[in-house]
Amino acid sequence: MNKYRTHNCNELNKNDVDKVVFLSGWVHKKRDHGNLLFIDLRDNYGITQCTVDKDNKNFSSLEKLSLETVIKVEGNVLKRTNETINNEISTGEIEIKVKSFQVLGKTKELPLPVFSDQEYAEDIRLKYRFLDLRRKKIHNNIILRSKVISFIRKEMEKLGFNEFQTPILTSSSPEGARDFLVPSRLNPGKFYALPQAPQQFKQLIMVSGFDKYFQIAPCFRDEDARSDRSPGEFYQLDIEMSFVEQEDVFEVIQKLMVNLFKNFSKKKIMFENFPKIPFNEAMDKYGTDKPDLRNPLIIHDISKIFIRDDVKFEIFNKLIKSGSVAKAIVTKKTSNKPRSFFDNIDKWAKEQGWSGLAYFTIEKDDKGKLIGKGPIGKFFSDNAIQEIMKITSAEVDDSIFMSCSNKSEVYEIMSKSRNKIGEDLNIIDQNCFAFCWITDFPIFELDKDTSKINFSHNPFSMPQGDPYNLDLSKPLDLKAYQYDIVCNGVELSSGAIRNHIPELMYKLFSIAGYDEKQVDEKFSGMINALSYGAPPHGGIAPGIDRIVMLLADEKNIREVTMFPMNQNAQDLLMNAPSNINEKQLKELNIKVIKK
């Protein structure tokens, strides 16, 4: 006990009746019934109802208190009558009859109410984040985050991992995003970079002879905000293991994720043995490498349909002949849907900037002949519809949604359409988590603008095949031991078995346009270390923010981040980034050039 409280605001119950107690917290709500004043007192742990009689000398003062004033109350614990018990809070069987009180912290007029989960403009919420964090929902999200991190640490230790910390100030490297740069005062004209990830350091830890490493690692990337990505900084569960193959990493992560999600959610896990989907298959079936497997809809390639003589849909025919592909989604037993259902989806597609979604429903006429009912149904013969049904496993009374474009665009269209249609049909199970592995990523990709070959993912991934006798003549065909873990359409992490062979690394970087000198300059520490007996190793780094976002059932990552930036990478609370005075700039040998 200290001078501020004998109990927290969630502790007292009927067993404490008649006790004299001290409580401290924020004035959450007030209800003035004339002769009786009710005050809900809130702290981090919960709420306790306090009452003040009209004849109490403190009545007038308490009546005038602003919400969110911090007070200490002294009083007696009373048992509530049966009709006034509040089963929604842990202290709902009792109340405190206030004898005296003390103001510990005054408050100004509130820019947003704390007792409400009402939505407010983002700039207000972020500027007054300390108030926003008092609100029950987001307060609980942040506590959940803390508990998730604590649970992860314990589980990783059970699995035999050691936690190590890696440097924050390091060198710049081409890892896929822009670096945050930090000027060096002692080395004029040179810069540190904040780590996009501890990638090189965790590999160096393996080269150093440590077997299993993890870290709740801060990462920094100068990239645009998204609902599932914070600009500036984020945290990940960084993992690396020696003498492992891909399946060993999968086993550790599956065990961790199943235990974690079962512990913090009542939702079911659709697959405890996570499905493994090759990258190309994921793109063909779902249009994305981040598929939501709760959605049963599958994408089918029906390009060959439109070069048939008995299909008169000339728009698609011309596109197919020019190199485009046609993809289709089948919706089961939707012939009875009103026309508005189909038109709304088509309208939505046009709002996305596309030409819309073509569609028809498979039905039979009076003679039992297959027909297409809908705007484009008349362009398909009975035989053509039969062929579509064969390709897509469609049946009578099913509907076909179609799009035709170049491969990358049609993937985007159909992926988003799959999500939209699944939501409109209410066929996505909201009460489960559907994990999967995406595997067999290509090592390289072609930049269509420059025709330059670039690394498609992590440049340190081990290629599939014999590393000492690898055919590099067709680099775009090379696959890597590289994998993503995805849950409910959210990518939680990328990982890979690493390339620990310097000679092979030089060759792969050469394909991407880096000579040996550039590799040595950019990755001097790691390339040197790999030359002194490096074990085969691999790892992964699931995002903490995204994990908590899923567990909290939030759509935006800022709802589970304590002090996030806004969309423009600004911290409105601390006014960052901010101007630096001339003295500081001079010390760093930096001059600001205004555009």
C-alpha cells in the first residue's frame, strides 16, 4: 500500500465490503442524480463506481470536476443492491462511498472524449495520442501487444533460442526499401543507416557459431504508409537458425503461431499444418502471393475459350490474340441473385479504374440447352459453356465473372475481385485464421521499364538446385528457398534459407548488375565472414505489428501501435520530423538546400 491507493480499480469485490480504501485514477464518467452523484473512477486495470451523497461536504467540488481529472478518493466499500449490480465490470458488485478526495492532476478541455470509441480524425487522434490511448479499445490493444511479445519471448526460449541485440547504427545496403540515413559528426560526409532489418547481423551471428537466435527487433524503412504497414519503424520477431533446411524453419514457426493464436484468440485455426503453395500457383489461383484462404473462390484461366469459333466476344478475342490472358471466378448457385448484385460488382470494378467485370449466369433453356444469362451470355454457344464448365468445375445456376488483360493487371483485377465478391456473398469465415506458406519464389524479376534484371526479394537467398553446379543461363527461371507466411490475406513475414557461399553470391549479384567491388563495398562485413567457414542457415521475421493487428481484429496497424506516424510519416505528437538549428547542421557538415 502507498499513499495513493490500497487497491487497483478492478480489484474490489463483495469480500471487501466495509473496508476503508484509497483509490486513484481518472474521472471516467459522472452521473448526477440530484441528491446522489455517481463517479466512475478508471485506472489501467478497470473501473470502480464511487458515490457521493448530497450532504457530503465534497459534493459540490466533485460535481464540478471535469472528466479525465486525476483524483484520489478515500471511502468505504459498500455492497450494491441486486438490481444495481453491473456484471460488465469486475467490481460490479460493490461501490465506494466517498469520504474525502484529492485532485492529483487537473485537465484542460478535452479535444476528444475518452469514454467513447467514436471515430475521430486521424490528425486529432495522433496529436493527442496520450488521450487516444486512454480509450478502452486501443488501450486494450496496446496491452495485448505487450502480452503477445512476452508470450513470444517465453515460447522462443522453450524452443531453444537465445535473444541477442544487434546494432541500430549500421551501413546502407540495397535491401528493397529506402534507408533512413544518420550523418556522422566524427566522420564528415559519411552516413550511418538505420537497419531495414537485422539481416546481415543475424547471419553473422550464425557464422559466429551461435545456433538459434531471436530478437524483437526494431526496423526502419523510409516507405509510404499502408493499412498494414507503418511508415518509418516497425517491430519484427527476427529469427535465424544454423544447420537447417526450409522445413525446419516451417516447423518452428508453425508451432509458435498455433500456440500464440490459440492463446490470444477464440477463433479457430483453419489449418494447423499450414498449406504450402508455390508462388506461381498462388498467382494463378488467387491472383496474389498473399491469398486469403478463408475465401473459397478460385481463379481459373479461360483464355483458350475466346479463340473458339463459337465464341463471338470480340473484345476478349482481340486482347487474347495480342498477348493478354482471360481469367474467371465462379460463384456457386448465384443465378437467383438480383441483377443489382451483378451490376454493383461491375460498378465497383469500374470505380477501381478498370473497364469492369464481364459476367453471365449458366442456365438451361426450355429444351435443356445451356445458355448464358447476362450482358455477355449471348456470345457463348452451348459447347463453349460446356468447355468453361469443364475448366472451372462450374455447374448450372453458377455465375462466371471474367476479366482480360496483361498478366500482371489481370492478377490484380481478379485478386481484388475475389475479395470483393467473397465479401458481398458473405462466404469469408470471419471466425478463423487461415495460415499458409508461399514458397518457390523466383530469385530475379525483369524490370519492364529498364529491361534490367533485379532481385525479386531478398538478395541473400539460396537458389534451389546444386549450389556448386548451378545453371545460371536462364536467371529468370531460377527459384529460391524463399518463403512467406500469410494469414487471412496479410503477409506476416518473408524468410529464406540463406546463400552462405561467397562465390555463388558474387555470381548472383553479377546477374543483377553488381560487380565484385560493389558487393564487397555494400556487404563487406558479411561477404568477408562467409569466407571463414559459414554454416548453412536460414530464418524468418514475422511482423509483431501485423500479428497483433490480426489478434485484435483491427484493419489498420496504427490501432495496435502506441505512437504511430501519420500517412505522411509525421509524428504529430512530438512534431517530428522537425527543423534543426544551424549549429547542429554545421557540426554535422550538412547544409540544407531548399527547393
